[in-house]
Amino acid sequence: MSELLIDARGLQTYYGQSHILRGIDFRVARGETIGLMGRNGMGKSTLLKSLMGLVRPREGRVHVAGRDMTGCRPYEIAQRGIAYVPEGRGIFGNLSVTENLKMAARPGTRGQRDWTFERVLETFPRLQERLNHGGQQLSGGEQQMLTIGRALMTNPDVLILDEATEGLAPLIAREIWRICGLIRESGISSVIVDKNWKHVTQVTDRNVILVKGEVVFEGSSEQLRSQPQLLEQYLGV
């Protein structure tokens, strides 16, 4: 099996008394693209936050590139090669596009510098036209491109995208899916959360569906697409 970049086992995560994740195992291998699906409130974002150290699981362990990172701070997990694009984007509105990108620039865990400022602008031509605009002057779609571009500037081993196309116009969403395909081709592992299972399964190798904090399906894109009754039951499509 390929090297595991994320290996989480037995995650039990709570918000106060609310039991959100119930014994979840979740793995990401090098070069693998995974779709994480489920209806709202089923634990997808909580799983991502548990992996990133934003929420500490009450039980279970999170290993990143072979090292136990359970309970570590988010910046320590990021330094192990995990880039996180949260729901809501989180760009610096008072910094320009150029500043948002360049502040994140660093080599990856193996010294790789594949994603340079120039390559990000080639990938996101809309950002090239707005280099001096402040983050708050960008449209929602442009902000999403900037957030993904900034994550790529860290030359990550794994890119986590929470609600990749939420609230975006169809044309912009199509552009984001194109970029997800490019990221996959570049060899970076990805975890993609999005409600559009048809688009997700076009770029993923494996998919995981959560229901009430438990994994109810794990399998290839072909397996998922071949089970319309499962899609109806768990995703309501």
C-alpha cells in the first residue's frame, strides 16, 4: 500500500455533551484523492477539524506522515504537509492578492517547490488580473481561488477542501473542479467535501459517506455511482 499521509483511527469527537464522531477511521495515502460526503450535520467538517487539530478528539489517534499528531496545534499539523481550505475561505481581506499568496510561500516537507507564485497565477488566471486588489474586493469565487492558491503555495502533501464550491456560480464552480483535477494530476493528495457527488466522483479515487458521525460507505467512485439507491438513501439525490 502507498505511504499513509493521514491515518486516523477510532476518532470520538464531542462538542460539549454532543457526540459528533463515533469511532471513525479515516486514511489518506500519497497521491490519493478522496471525496468526503454526507448531508449537513453528519460530521464532515468535524472530522476535518479533528484531523487538523482545531478540535481535539476525546478518543482515537491522528497520525500524519507516520507521526502521532493527536492534540497538536493546527500550525504543527500544517508543517507536516497538510493544507486546509476551510468552509468560509478565511483569506486576509486587508492584504492584496499578491500578499495573500506570497505570505504562504514555503517549500514542502521534502523540500519541493513545485507550486511557485508564477505557477499559481498560471493555474488561476483570474487572480493574475487582480494582483493588487484587496481580498475583500474579490468575488466569492475569486476568494475561493485565492484560498486554494494560497494553500498550494505551501507545497502541501495533502490539500483538504471543505465545501469546495459552496455558494459559487456554476461557471466558477466548473473552474474549481478543473483545478481539483489539476491538483490531482500534480500528485498532491486531496480530501474534497462537496454536495455535488457527480463532480466529486469525477476527480476522486475513493469516497467516504458519513451519517451521524459514522462511516456508512467507503469505496471507489465506480462503486458509488453504480449504487443509486445508496446515493438516494444517504445523500438524498
